[in-house]
Amino acid sequence: MYISYNWLKDFVRLPAKIKPETVAAELTGHTVEVEGLNRQADQFSKVVVGRVLEVRPHPNADRLRLTVVDVKTKRLEIVCGAPNVAVGQLVPVALVGAKLPNGLEIKESLIRGEKSSGMICAEDELGLGKEHAGILVLRDNAKVGLPFAKYLSADDIVLEIDNKSLSNRPDLLNHYGLARELAAIFNLPLKPYEKFYQRKWDAPGHQTHQLSVKVEDSERCPRYLAVRVDNIKVQESPAWLKARLISIGQRPINNIVDLTNYVMFDCGQPMHAFDAAAVKKIEVRRAAANESVETLDEQERILDNGDLVITDGRKILAIAGVMGARHSGVTSETTALVLESANFLAPAVRRTAQKLGLRTEASVRFEKSLDPLLAESAMFRFLTLLQDLCPEMKLAGVPVDVNNSQSRPVAIELDLDWLAGKIGQVIPRAEILGGLKRLGFTIKNESAESEPLSVVVPSWRATKDVSRREDLAEEVLRLYGYDQIVSHLPVLPMNEPEANEARQLERRIKQILAWKHSLNEAYNYSFVGEEQLKKLNIDFFQHLRLVNPLAETQGLLRQSLVPGLVGNIKTNQARNEDFGFFEIGTVFFRASGNLPKDVANGDFLPYQEKRLGLALAGGGDLFDRLKGLLASLLKNLVDHEVAVEFAVPEHCPGWAHEYAAAKVMAAGRELGLIAALRPSAYVDLNLKKSVVLAEINLPALAELVFGTTTHHFQELPKYPPVSRDLAFVVEPEILYNDVRREILQFDPLIRSVELFDVYTGDQLSGGQKSLAFHILYQSPDQTLTAEAVDTIQQSLVEHLVQKFGGRLRDF
Amino acid sequence: MKEKLNQLRAEFLEQLAKAKDGEYLRELELKYLSRKGELSQLIHGLKDLGLELRREAGALANQIKTELQAEFSRVSQAISGPAGISGPVDVTLPGESFPQGHLNPITLVQNEMEDIFISLGFKILDGPELESDYYNFSALNVSPDHPARDMQDTFYVDLPNREGKYDLLMRTQTSPVQIRAMRKYGAPLKALIPGRCFRNEATDARHEHTFYQVEGLLIDRAINFANLKNLLEIVGRRLFGPETKLRMRPKFFPFVEPGNNGEYTCFLCQGRGCRVCKYTGWLEIVGAGLVHPDVLLAGGVDPEKYSGLAFGFGLNRLAMLKYNINDVRLFNSGDLRFLEQF
């Protein structure tokens, strides 16, 4: 929103020693963010009034003309594309070096081979409106060579206010509201708004068309004021009015429309003027389902029963608080108008504007809950100004005011001790009272120094913004100034902080994987798409869906980190040889979890699980490598020896390779799954690298890490171990895990078993494999003899042969 | 013969143990291990032995030769440095290259924030990314008609409740964890809550539908605005350097009252004005305020007894400022050319 400095000065006299920059900074510090400060004169620097002396066709382009323009100091040759350029016109000319409000910089140039030293400007190029069909033609009395800012009487300074920071302030989307803030901040007198309008409008003897107004839905329309005004002449607005609107980026249209806009930007009340010819009476009601109306922007709008409309009993005249209907609008033929100044319920207007995708200056204001009292003063302000614009005007009846609003003054008790506690500092009572009063609050018991203050909220702040003492604390604090508060830390009792072990574990995992195993940390979206999952052969039937996804490819909530990690491999496969990623992230399921959904009815949120995903890409035996990496990770996380085991999975996700997939186990717990990617995925996803992935359930891993018993030191062995090797040939379906376990359990003297080679190939038949182990024998209380060990080893071999049907491998 | 070999072995090792410099070593090598050295001569003499003896002594000789050579090169390396260095080398050559993995910059900034607040006695808390309307909005004093609740601002999950309404969503902020934490731990409470959040908005260089926040909550008796200001000053100094200044101004958030924006002096230009701070000298970084009494009530905390402060930082923004990253989409891109820089 743009705010005119000159306009503000209507209401508060800002002394010259207060610079506009100071005003902007103080508004930002105490009220609302000022995003920019523009001097109109700067905006139009190097733009002057010129007279078109010659217009000739361009030799190389049908749509361009060559012109000669007199700008007093010289005659310029300018190429012009506008169809309406003609000899004798007075036009705005941007000289070389000018920087226009739309960002365009004017340079000496060749246009289709012809020199052009400047530009004749259209309305939009000067930021004066949206018109671009032709150049702007100025008044006949304009002086050639005059700076354009002077021609416009544009000596204003424009503040750009950040609308977003006004979301809770219905009173600030206008000049008077901001003037009130300035008066409060700088401790200057604010002129009462009543001074700017005439209150008495009896229209004696002229009650020719007393308007009737009926409000059916008084909840959605707490107040409706309307009056019919005759003897109206619709014409161009006077210069002062146009200048004001132009300064805040509004395009002047005609005196009536401009005046409704003016009053809105003046005090914040949206107004609407209907052509009285279309309005015999006014009825405010809910729209019927599928009722339609063509709005002023020439769009057909389909309404429903939640929308409030203004009608003449039959036809819709306006969508309440949003936009008028086309047929009832003011035109150049209008001679009488019906003026509306109403208050509509904020949520209803917001819903309608939202649904129709039609956010207007009016709806934006109504959405913030306007003060019902404002409707009345705005109407008087409009009529007062209209009297100047159309001195012949006559009210065709008294203004009608259907007022169902319940604006009772709200009084809030403010205990100054409580306030000092809240702020952390005592603010002098006089400062508190002065600040609140300047903002329009009244104090009922000002003289009773020992009592809590009884603070009455002004009507323009009472609609939703200020309702409790915390709100008053903010008013006091912001006006006093945040910089004035001396910061200090609270004095708190010491207590034992609780460590978040899961978070610490995450951090350790990340550091081990990145710094020891050279993996890179990915953050992938929580959303996946059907196509992507299809290519990975992942069943997405049970995936949760978004109601309103941004794209098809992001419509489902992920149930695995795998799709994202495969995407990471694909992103980088062209630029890298061997590489890997990991991600710690949440996956989402349809079934209920254990977190409550709300406090009322005992429902639970869908189950969500944190996982660790890993992916390796490139050459070599990646399956083997990732297994080793997982084992190493676990050794680094757990403070004692935990053997990672890989077991045959009962069922496999669709993305996994039929033969190369295993459960990851440790200390009897299932932690997750490791698998190579299924072969078909490479073709479907255009993957050029081998990919092996693992997905670990983080809570299960945390339980393993934090749940295991304390680790005890083992006394150093007193007697030496004896090592024996054993290579055992078995059928392919015999698993390492089982052979290993059998060896370990065979004799108490067997202390450890380590696999050192696996062989399959020419020397063995039918897919058989040879597992070669180092077996370590050790006794806690004697030195073992070779003979004793050999005896055990001999019976171990016999046992294995009997159990697995294999044989010793002879080299 | 075997005896001679063993004797030579012992003699050699004894002398080797006394080695102190290269010259001594060269002499030792010449005497025992060279082609005409004592060991070679002994081995040469083996041919005169009978077959059986020759085999036995030959095996021993080879074993001793291997052992002595290994011992010699071990000692000579220890004395003269790495093998192969016999003259001046280019010491500026790089060492062996080790592969290096990388953490996401969001993780780095998050760790930094966590460490600041752990040192102040805060606990780090998590919460669900898929939240309910109740915790994400209602309990935080966000009115039913607040714009944030629009479909165009929030991702809703297609799992309607018993009334057929969508009341599950991807959390738009970490603040719902405030309520969950208050309900779980009660007051007093000191918590820092980092996490992933979602907004339904199209992505471009400055906008992401998936982003990261870190939020702080401190509830105790008599927590006040001056305390909030001080905590935020600490964060500024720890993140951006000891000279960092804080500036606060009013800003509306439904779950705090009073509500503020906090700006820090630009760490790049120290407040003089530069491209990063858009020539203002200040960086708008934090939203904060005193916890709204209704929010305390929703968390089961008595607002008459306790008061609280809360603040929230955008981790993406912190990381973008800290590392001068110009495109917010890079964080979730998985592009190694990006990640390798951290």
C-alpha cells in the first residue's frame, strides 16, 4: 500500500525538522514496516513536457513513426510506436538518462536503423495507470520544457507500506489511521476526523426518492448506510483529487468513482456508488445456490448460499464487500447515484473473495474487521467532498442507517505492576497514560493512582485487535520503544537438563557417515509421485495423499526414503564415478500412531517413523560394501562389540532385487533392509550406475544403541590362542549365518570365527560355494595343545558334514 | 652349516641394532647382504653339501636371507625416512587424497543453533511433520478464518475425519511442538525445536514448499520482554559475531502478544549497508514474542502463574545468509556440486 506524505499532513502537522526518512524509520520501529520511500520528483527526473512538431513514417517499419519533438532546450528526433501520436500534441518526453517508474532506462538508440533520442511515454510507463495503447496526451496549457513532476504538481513523497505486517490492524489501511500513529509516535496533535465532514444532512423538502433498505442477514451485515443523491454530473476529477490518487498508484477514472476510492484511502471505509437508475430499493441477502452476476470487471461470477449480495429486490447489484455488478455501475450518463457505506462481517467477505479469487481493495479491508462506526463518518465525508465536486447535488431523502452492530466500548483492566513484570522494566505512569491516550484509548480512572487502570479501547481497535491486557502491553511497549528496554536474562532455578538421545544419535550418525564413510547428506522432499513409484515397482495404493498437491509428481506422502535417494543418484550419475548418499527423514503411514491428534476425542495422528536411508552407486561389489559400511557404522555407535547379521527377508519391497536383499539384524533386533535395486528399475529410470540401498528404522537403532547393557572389560587372556583354518564346501542354499552359528556353538573353547574367503567358480561344481574360516581356540585356564585342538576341529568337521552335507575343501 | 647360518644371523642382527646412520648401514649391507657378502658366500657353499643336507640348510638360508633383508630395510627406513627418498624432493606436492563426505548446510546451521541453546540448558525437542489442524492452528490461537488455513497456503492430507473434514496437514511451522511439549512436560520448560515445515507455494529461487525452522520456548515464572530481548541478543552474537546488534519492531503473530520481528546488524557489512542486507545494514531474521495466554492455556499451563517467551528462526534463511547461497531450492536438490561445498 502506498501512503502520500502530503495526504498525511492533512491530519497531522509534521514539523519540517522531522525528515520523511525519520517518519519511515519511526513508523517501522513502532507500528508497521515501511518498505520504501519515493520522492515523486525523483520518479520523474528527466521527464519533461514536449510538443510534437513533425510525424513521418519510419522507412523500415510500418508501425513506427519518426517524430521531432520540441523540449524547449532542443529538438529531439524520437522513434515512436504509438498509433495516436500527432503533430501539435503536448506529450511527456523521457530524455536520455531518465529512469522510469517501470524500471526502463532511456538511452540513445537506433530503432530499426533510425536514431531515437528519448521516448514519448504512455501512462503505464510513468506509473500513472495501466494504459499502454497510446502515448499520454497532456493538457493544452502545459508549458513546453516543464519538468513533468511540476506539470503533475507531483511534489509528494510516497511511503510504501508492507501490507503483510498490517494483518491484525483494520485501522491502518488508510491515511488517517497512519496519521494517528504518527501523532502518537511524535507526540503531535491529531486533527479530529469529525473536522473533515458535515454531519447534518436532512435534505429538507427534497424527499423525492426516499430509499428503502432491508437487511435480511444482519449477522453478515451489521450495518448498512445508503443515500440517494440526485443532480450528479459525472466528469473528470479535479486536479487535486487526481494528484492524490496518482500519488498512491491509483488511476483516476471519474469524479464519483475517484471519490469513493479517495474516501477509502482517506479513512479506510470501502464505499460503493450505484447508478440510481438501476437501484429502486436495497435488499441485503444471501445469494441462492448457483445464482450468477456479472461483476464490474466483466466476469461472470457464480455464487452460493454462503455469499452475501446487495440486490434491488430482483437483480444483484453487488457482491457485498467485494465488487459491484456491471449493470449497476456509475457511467458517464449517470445523473443520480445511490451511495453505499456498509459494514460486512470479515470471515464472510474473506470466504467469498477467496472462493471467487477476487481480492479487491474493499475486500482486503473488510476482511480485517472494520469498525461499524466508520461507515457513518465515511458517508458524511463522501457527501461533504461531493458537495465541492458537484455543487448542484441534492440528497433525494435522508440517509438510511440499518444498524445492528453491537459496538459497546470495551474496558480492560491494566495493573501497572503486572505490566512492569511483563515488560521487565518499569515504564513511568505518565508515559503509559500519554501513549495510550494518543492512540485513542481513554482512561476511566486516571486520577486514582493506586488502582489498576481501566482502559477503554477505541472503536477502531475494538473489532478484534485489542481485547486483553497483553494487547495493551504491546501498545505501551511499542510506543515506548523496544530500544528503551534494558535486556536481562531471567534468574531461574537450576535443573537437570534432559538430553535428547535420539537427536544426539542422529547427529553422530550424520557425522560418521559423512566424515568416515564419505557419504553426502541429502534432504529429499516428503512428497513422491505415482509415476516415480511405478518405475520403482513400489505399490502406492496405501500411500497417504495430499488434498492439494503442487504437482502430480508430489501428490503422495513417502513411505520410504528409497525413491528420493535413487533420485539423488540419478541427479549426479553423469558427473561422478563412485559416490553415495544418506538421508535421515520421516516416512508416513495410513495407520494410527501414538501421538494424539487433539485433546478432545482420543484420536491419533497417522504413524510417522524416522528412518536412515543409504545409497551407494558406482562399481565394485556395492552390496558387500554397504553391508560392511553398516557394520562399521554400528561399531562406531555402540560402545561394545555388536555383530551385525544379514538374514534372508520374509518379504521384500518392490524396489529390491529378488536375490540381493537382506534384513539387517543386530543383537536379535531387526533394524532394516539392505538390497540392490531391482534390474527393471535401471531401464525405467534411465539409471546408468549400479545402486545398492539400505533403509534403517531409527527408533529401533536408538533402542539398540541406548538400550544395551553396560559393557564390561574382559581380562586379558593368560594362555595363547591356537588358530586353525577351515574351508568348507556347501550347496548354494546353505547360508553363512547358519554355518557360522554352528561352528561358534560347537565347543566352548572356540572363541571366535572369522570368514576370510568365499569361493564359487570353476573348481567347484553346481553353484557350490566354499566358505573359509579362521577359527580361534582358546582356554581361560590352560595352554591348549595342538593335539587337543586338532581333535575338536576333527569332530567339528564331522558335525558340519552331518549337519549341512558339505565337505572339506582340498586345495 | 646350519650353525654357521644361525651365527651369521645373530651377528648381523646384533650389529644392525647399533646402526645410527646411513654410512654404517651401507657398510653393514656390503659386508653381509651384498652379492659378495658373507651370506651369499655361505649360500654359495651349500652346493658342496649332500642332497639331504643341502635341502635342509637351503630352506634355512632362504628363510634367514628374507628375514635379514626385511630387518635391514626396516631399520634403514627408520633411519633415512620413507623409502625411495635419496635426494631433494618437491615437498609442495599434495598428499594422498582421501574421499570426503558432506553434510547438508541446514544440518550445520541447525547444529550450531542446538549447541547454543543446549549450553543455556534448553532441551531439544521433535514433533510430527504430519500434524493436526488442532495443534498446528487452533491451539496456537490461529482463528478458523485465518488465511494460513487456506488450501492455497497449507498442504492438507487426504484422510478426512469422522465429519468428513480435512483436519490433517503438513505442519506449516514448528510451533505445534510448543503445545505438545507443554502438555508433556508442563512448566517450567526450556525447549528448542528444530524441524521440517511445509507451505503450499510454488518453488522458485526464493520460495520453497519444504523448509526448516528452529523455534525456542522458555516458560517459567515472570518471564518478560527484557528476557526475550537478551536471549535474542545472545543468538545474534553467537551466530554472527560479538559486535552484532539487535533491533526489534512490532509484528503480529497469533500465538504471541506482544509480537515482534527481530533484525540483526548485517554480519557482512557490520551495518554499513551492502547487497545482502539490501543496503539497510539490517537483516530481518527472527520472529518472536511473549507466549499468548491462550496458547499457554492450550498447553495446560496456567497463564496466571507462568509466562513464556518464544522465537523462531528460518534455518534456510540463516544458511543462505551465512554461506551466501542464492537459491533456496539447492538445499533439497541433492546436487553434489552444491553439497560438496560444505
